[in-house]
Amino acid sequence: MTATASTLRKDVKVIGLISVAHGLSHFYQLVVAVLFPLIKEDLGVSYAALGFATALYYTVSGVCQTLAGFAVDRFGARRVLLSGLALCSLGILLAGLAQSFEMLVAAFLVAGLGNSVFHPADFAILNARVDAKRLGYAFSFHGIGGTLGWALAPAFGYGLAALTDWNTALVVASGLGPVIMGLILLNGDAVPGEARGRAQQTAGGTTLAEDLRVLTAPAVLMCFLYFLLLAAALIGVQNFGVAGLVALYDAPVALASSALTAFLIGGAAGILTGGYVAGRARRHDLVAAGGMLASAAAVLLLASGALSHALIAPMLALAGFASGLTNPSRDLLVRGATPPGASGKVYGFVYSGLDVGSMATPVLYGWMLDRALAAGVFYTVFAMLLLTVATVLYLPSRGLAPRAAPGAERTR
């Protein structure tokens, strides 16, 4: 086997393992939420209360994600990733066993802690282990894994709950985590478990002031804001979109759930296409801005309430595709803002914007649905998507350009 073929094989294995783990994290994010109509009725709670529980989940994840990034830089990404998988599985198991709203909240707190590790651990591994010329594709498949995890959640959750009940569906879902953990442990050559990368070993660590300078750089803060706004939009579609479509269009639950699946599958197709585009584009900011603008336009049409039932799923699929197209380019923009040896902390901080955006809006969306303001859910999603365009267009003026991968980071 030639050196090139050996490197390609190693990269494919790394990308595959990390993408599957990322997919499971997204599956766990959504598998409880898609069962909200059943949980609401069974536990006798409001959508606003379920939105509060969701906000707690993302609060814990957001607060802990930057800390997880520091842990990645100090202790190694594989250890942190395995810990996150274990906590997510435990959280979903506790949710499946919940017989009260209080138990469900406790489960969300545990699962939120587990969810905090994935972006800093995943991107540290990909940046360290994948050849620089394949990083656009690596980020693409990483995003596809996450989107497919979301897409699997409605079919798995509703399908199994229809055959049994929502508790059983979640208990079964919790068993997927140990399976993925076993795959990672069995493939230690692809994801080795050294405590620290060479960048940290040779540099002797960094001071708190230096870390804060990295995290408060204008380009890094703008990336953080981008993810905050994106999450505020996605939480509306993914966690409250089914209920919103039922209320706004008087759509059957099955149709609304299928439309959400179409959004997620469209997103996966967009990410796959986006990997090809990112590998050839010179202006990743324009790719990201154009995709988000198109996605916002599709959601605006949906919010109008004027679409026929037949057009709901295609319009959501278009919104998902346009948004997904931006993912590899936006990840390359973040990489361009990351100094050597700081992948864990920067990705942890920037992607904590997803959690901040996710925790800031669920109560608002739930409040709108409880007051028959379903159109407001989708108009809010439109506004958030439109604002992301401004954050992306700001980045080039700060000198943000994709950088070459430093050899020091190819150590884990």
C-alpha cells in the first residue's frame, strides 16, 4: 500500500468514527423533543415548561462547552469524547425512566453536560488527524453525520413510541451510546488517547490572560454570534416546528413530522454539496452568507401560512439544503480564526454559541405556541437566519482567512 493510500484510509476511518459520534449527539438532542406532544399529554405539562427544560439542557451544555474545550487541550480529545458519550446515554436513559417533570429536568441536565464535549473534541481530532487537503470534506461529513442524527430521531422516536410508548423509545435509544463508545475504543489507531498534543507539551501551556485574548478576538466573537443566531433559528424548526406546523397549517402530525425529516435530509444533502463547494471556493464568507439568505427566504414563505400541504415539506427541504450548504465553509472560517494549539478552546467557545442560542429561545417559542401564535415561531426563525448573514459578511474585514494546518496539531 502506498503512503498516499495509507493516509487516505486513515483519514476515512477518523472521519467516519467522528461523524458517527457526532450523529449520535444530534440524535440525542432531538429524540426527546420530537416526543414532546406525547410527553406533554402524559406528564400534564405545557409546551412552555418543556421549553424551560430544553433551555436548561442547552444552558448546561453552553456553560460547560468552553470548559470541555480546555479539557480537550489538556487531557486529550478521545477521553473527553468518551465521557460525553457516556453522559448523553445516561441522560437519555433517565429521561426514558422519568415519571414526572422533575425527573425529566434532571435527565436533561445530565444529557446537557454530555452534549458539551462534542464540538471541541470532534474538531480537535479532525484538525489533528486529517490531512489538511481533506479538511473541507471532513467538516462536510462531520456535519452530515450530525444532520442524519437529527433526521433519524423523528422516525426512531415516533416509530418506536407508536409500537410501545415514549418511555420505552428513549430507553432503547440510550443503548446506542455504549455501541459507539465501543467502536471508538476498538479503533484506537485512528483516535489515539494521548493526554496532550505536542503543541501543549512543547509550549508549556498558556496563561489565562492569553486564553482570554484568543477567545475575545473580534473574529472569534463574531463566529460565536453566528452560531448563537443559527441555533436560535434551528431550535424553532427542530424542536417546535412539528407543533408549529400543526397549529399554523392544521397539518396532521404525521405530515408535520415528515416535513421536519425533509428539512433534516435536505440539510444533509446541502452539507454534502457544501463540502465540494468549500474545497473550491475562495470566498467562504460569500458561500455562507448566500446559503443563509436563501434559507431565510424559504422560511419566510413558510411563515406566511399561504403554502398548500403539498408544498410544506419541499419548502422545508429547500431551507435545510440552503442552510446545510454553508456548514463546511463556516467551519473553515472558524478554523481560520483558531491559533495553533488552541483548537479545543476556540471550537469549544465558538460552538457554545449553539447552546446559548438554543437556551435563549425555547421558552419564547413555547409561549407563542401556547398562545396560538404559530406564525410567530417561523417569523422569528426567519429573523435569526437573516441576522447570521451580517455576522458572516463581517469576518473578511477582520483578516479571517483559512490557514494551513500546523504540523504541531497533527499529534493526537
